[in-house]
Amino acid sequence: METNFPLRILVFTFLVAMVAGCGDQISDPIVQEEDYGSLEGIPIAFMSAVGTESSEGPYPNFRFKVEIDGILQAGFLEVIMPDARVNLPGTEPGGETTGQTEYSNLILMWGVTSNIELYNWFGEASDGNVMLKNLSVILMDEDGSDAARWNFVDASPIRYDAPDLDAMGSAVAIEALEISFESMVREY
């Protein structure tokens, strides 16, 4: 996952620049201020790109929830979704076709709370008692309704990252759990 870090920084920098500096330079006659409240400082092109015009999408990536069998955990800060890859002829040594889909791992990140259910799930796996669970990541539209759903079957934690602590800092302490799974299905 570390290889995506420079790209994520580049995209974040672009979006910050769009919001901070381009609001007075971009106009769209179709979008009216009364449709969205105050548009001051927010470029219309940016608003359009994140799905504020239609319930058909595209949807912003900041409204989501995670459902995990038997675990109640709220407030996920970030979900790093996995990549999927089908092995085609010539992609395996010897040119064999496996016909299987390979997935990178799912990563969940959340602010530290008194709830340790996700840590306990990892602890069980690290003790050799692997408890497979099904989980879903659900993207929501601007009304809070489910807009897209990815289901992960037979998931198990494989890595836990404790938060970094800094006596001079003011950031939220973040925990992360890397999860392996058997299959991923986009439901809608």
C-alpha cells in the first residue's frame, strides 16, 4: 500500500488547491447558489466532481460506513479499498492461466476509543484462533442513503497498527487493521 502514498498526496494537494484558490475563477451557469447554500470559496467544478448535482453520482468519498459481523465499531476515518486483479495468460510464470482473482488487502483506520473489539478480533487471529467474518463497506449519497456497497467474504485480520503518539502533537490517535479476505463483490 505504501506505493500509493505519493499519488494520494498529489490528489489531496490538488483538491486543497482547488478549494483554496480557484473559487472565483470557475463558474457554471447550471449550478445556482440557492441549490447548495453558500458557494463561497468552493469551486463549482469541484462540487460537480464530488457528486453534489445528482443522486446518480458520482458520490463523494467521505460518507461511508462499515458493517462487520458481530462487531459494533463507529467512526472509521479511512478505508483503503483493495485492488482486484484477474490472472490472464502470460501473467503467471510459465504463461499459465489460473482464472483466479487476486486481491490486495482491505485497510480500516479509526480513532482510538475505549472499544477494543477490532483489536480483540486481531488478537484471536494472532493466537491461532482465526475467526472469519463477512464485512461490508457502504458508500452513502448526500441524503445518507446507501449508494454503493462492497461485500468482503471470509475476512480475517492479518496486521494491526497501534497509533503513533506524540506529546507535542494534537492529532487524533489512529489505529489500523489490515484485513485479508476470500472474495469481494460490488453489490450496487
